[in-house]
Amino acid sequence: MQIVWTGGQNADSISASETYLYYGGYGALGVWRANLDGTNPEQIVPATFPSLSIHVTATSLYFSDPTRGGGIFRSSPDGENPVQILSFAGQNAAAITTDDARLYYSAPGAEGVWRANLDGTNAEQIVTSIYPAWAMHATATDLYFTDPGKGGGIFRSGKDGKDPVQILSFNGQNAAAIAADETYLYYSDGAEGGLWRAGLDGTSPQQIVSSTSPAWSLCLGR
């Protein structure tokens, strides 16, 4: 497994499949794709603004697109045939993640954490908050997310959003990025900077990459 991250406000969002790295940023408008080592970059979704949230699965690419009215779009992994599946009155998704059956997301106008089918139908709010979750990650059993309305840090809940517990606190700051594998939780610490790792319950946190700025985007290569 490889960890891919950005330092400072560089790529706004990154995600990885078994073959490619997907990303967007102010030097890479729309959605771009490259080999996992960064070679052969190509723009697969043209736009005049960067995609602020990107998540790829084995069969679909999910992304925000300010150029096309915001919301969340879904396309094939090569960026072909994008369709807007969720709309937030012109606003963009702040965070997107999926499991095998559901799409999880947040946005201005969709504060807290929301859940929908993978095609965007049957959307429901599962975590209430006055702010969107700026980062989230779904595992087979749990949902990890930020909640600026409840003191920042990182919260963990079941996949239904019930009984959330704050497992990490950053002096009122929020994680800019969250990812997890079967053993560890990886995240940025808004108070300390760099890239951090902890147990899935938030115990034994340790900084694994030092920096004066937090990792702005983070994903795990397969």
C-alpha cells in the first residue's frame, strides 16, 4: 500500500484506483488522471475550475464540477459520460466517499453528513451539523468524518451515522483529509500540520510526515 498526499493547498482532491491517480487543483483544472507514479498525466474532465472533491471506485468516478453547476457528478473511470446525480443549489461537494452500496457526502446546503445510493437516489442526512464535513472516509464497518459544528477533530460512527464519537481532537481545528485501511487511520492535524497515523479508534497517534502545513488531500493507493 502507498500513501499519497499533498502539502499545503496544492491539489484540492486526490483519489486512487489500482491503476491510476486522479486529482484536481488550480494547476490542474477539472479532473486529471496519471499513473500511480505521476507519469503520463492527462485531463479527463475538462473544466475552467478544479474539482474540489474526487472519489474513484472500480466502476465509477465521482467528482464535483463548479463549471457545470456544482453538485456531484458520476462518470466512467476514464471521465466519459459525466452525469450530475446530486445538486446543491449551485454549491459544490466538500467531501465524497463510498462503500460498496452507498455514496456519502457533504456540501454547503447539505451540512453534516449525507448518504445516498450510488446513483444519487434516496438521499438522506445521517449526521446533523451546522457545517459540512470537510473530510470523510467510509470503511467496511465505520464512517470517519470532521464536524466543525461540534469542536472539530475527527468523529467515528456506524455507517448509519448514529452514535458518533469524537476520537481525535485538534484544539478546535479540523482534519483536512482522512483515509483508513484495515489497521490504521491516516489524517491531517489542523493544529500540528503534516501527516498523522493512529489506530482506528484514534489511539496512539503519531506524526509520520512532518510539515508546517497539514496534508490538504490524502488517499491510499491499492
